[in-house]
Amino acid sequence: MNYQQTLDFLYSKLPMFTRVGASAFKKDLTNTLILCEAIGNPQHKFKSLHIAGTNGKGSTSHMLASVLQAQGYKTGLYTSPHLKDFRERIRINGKMMSKADVKSFVQLNKKLIEEIEPSFFEVTVAMAFEHFAKNEVDIAVIEVGLGGRLDSTNIITPEISVITNISLDHTNMLGNTLGEIAGEKAGIIKKNVPVVIGETQAESELVFIRKAKEENAEIYFADKTLTANNIKVKNNLLSLDIEFENTVKYQNLQCDLTGLYQPKNILAVVKTAEVLNNSQSKIKISETALYQGLSKVKKSTQLQGRWQTLGKNPLVICDTGHNEAGVTEVIKNIQNTKYGKLHVVFGMVKDKDITKVLSLMPTNATYYFCKPDIERGLDSEEIKQQAKAFNLIGNSFSSVIEAKEAAISSAEKNDLIFIGGSTFVVAEAI
């Protein structure tokens, strides 16, 4: 098989969550363990950080990878889903896994893959772990795919576990309450491994404390000891001061991810660095690396889709926030942006409760409803009809690109076009 045929094999033969939803979610670790056993248990051959959370885990993972790279470590990064290229999921020092290596892994393990019929995600996790082990990374940042306890990535023993926050998402698989979802995320807390919680939330705090106690794991709530102040966005950089006990500890810390939700993630990253430095781990992060790494996350890791500017005159911005908490943060960014009129290119997937998200969206906008080009994509006419109940008025379009082009042709130079609602809408827009 050539590279394209290899991808076709992965996409067509294996259940893929991004394409079909819950039916692709395997609620145990058996297949991942079988795959990894067959390739020599690569998960035991590199150090790691394990990142879970409903929102912010992608940004936090990329920030941590950038900081570790700035420290000089050979750093693996595993994230999902990808936006444009499958290989975005597996990087070392920002460089995607080669097409030849993807092809080689699948060819060598094709018989086993056909035999045990794992999910798409299970195969990519094993592929990533082998890639990191083979290339002898100093450390890898591993982002959880879904949940935590039963996620395929949960076969590593990291230096530190990180849980960014908890909100309602994937309730059909993870539970209908914040407490239930927190229980799934808490599954990444390991025996004697410190855990950093990004945001303290009443519904999840005791769940995490209880699990940490069970596992004899030191637990740290980033926002209980650190606070972000003096937050500004200027010249495509977000700047802030981080205080500890009312004293500025990190002054004018800058980050090239400018979403107003990023300070929460930055606190989690800074706390993780501090915990690493005070732990028995050999991985240490200097203040210089922290400053350098945060200032060039996009350059170091090629992260896309986080309050990303796609064009100017009119200003075109996209963001992957797609659940109630994520969209709430996106709206704050829209409100903080100067513009004439607002245009929103918007699409979602079928297996989400879209009414909560629609209820948050601004009514002072022209909408361009579209369907992302995946099986799970919600029909644009259906979104348009549901949106009417929330006074969100616009037209439906057959594709994301058609909707984007219509918005650009309708907008004046000083208008804002926001593209979002789903990671898959953003992927096509980019």
C-alpha cells in the first residue's frame, strides 16, 4: 500500500469516532494493550505527561510541549482530532510523523489490526507510542482522546497527570452530570503520580481529591495558589502577570494563543512546571523555558484553530470551541473584538445537544449554517430551523466552504466573520 491507500485502510476499515460517533468508542483498554504488547510495549519506554479535561486539554498539551522543547528536550506530542493532516496527531519537536513511518507501521501490523479489529483511535495511539519510543524522545505530552479512565492513552504511567476542567460534553458516553464526567477524567490519576487540576469546580473537586487519596497521589489545584492578572492582548500576543499569595511571581508572561480563555490553561501549565521542578522527576523546566515556550506555541507545535485569524478586511476568525463551556468562552472573545457587523459561519454534529449552544450564540449576527463533511455532520437546514427558535437568522449552505465564501462576499471590510460550532467546521475552513 502507498500512503494514501494506508490512510484509506485506516479510515474505511476501522471505526472512527470523528466520523461515526459513540459506536467507535471502545469502553476498555484490551485492544490497545494487545496492540502495544505485540510491538514491544513502547508505552514503557518514554517519560510522559498525561492531559485530560473537557476543554483546554489541546491548548494545554501544545503549551507544555512548546515549553519542554524550549528547555531543550526532544518532545513527543500526541493529540486528537487532526484538522487537515492525519499526521498532526503525532509529532516530535513540532514535526509530524513521516508518511513513510505511518505506512510502515500499518503494513507491519496489518494482520494484527485485521484480526482484533481495533478502533481508529486505538491504532493511532499504538502508532504514536511506538514512534516516540523508536525515536527515543526525552518526554511525550499525551492528550486523552475522550474521558480518561477507559481512554486508549490510559496505559502510560506519566511524570504528572493534568486535568484542565470539567463541563458537559459527550454525555452519552461519559455521564450526565459533572460529577460522573469528573469520575471518568479522574481515571488518569495514577498511584504515587502527582496530579494538577487546572480549574477548581465545586462539582468535581471532591471527586478528584478522593481519587488522589486512593492512589496516594499529591494533588494541586492551579487556581487555588496562582492567579492571573493584568491580562491584555496586543500585537498578536496575550500577556499576563501570575501572582502567588498576592505577589507577582511571573511578570509579563506572554503567549501567542490569544483567546481570553487561555489564562486558565496557562495557570495549569505553570503549576505543572512547578510541580515537575519539585518532584523526583528528572524532567525540569526553567523560568526562561517557560517564558520562551509560551511565547511561541504555534511556531513550536503548529497548533491551529484556537481563536485563529484566517483573514483580515474583513476579519475572519475561527475557534474549535464546540460545547456549552467552550462556546461561552468564544462569545467573550467575540464581545472583546471591535467590528461593524457580525457574520457567523456555523455547523455542528448530530450527537450533541445543540440547543444549549444555540441559546448562547449572539442574535445580532447574520448566520451562514453549514454541514461539516462527515457522517456525523448535522444537516444545515435542520440547524437553521432549530436556530430560529433562538432568533438566530440566516441561510443554509451545502458546505462549509460555500458558507465561508458567502460570508466573505457579504461582509464589509470592518466586519467580523466568526467560523465555529464544531472542530470539523474549523478544519474545513482552514
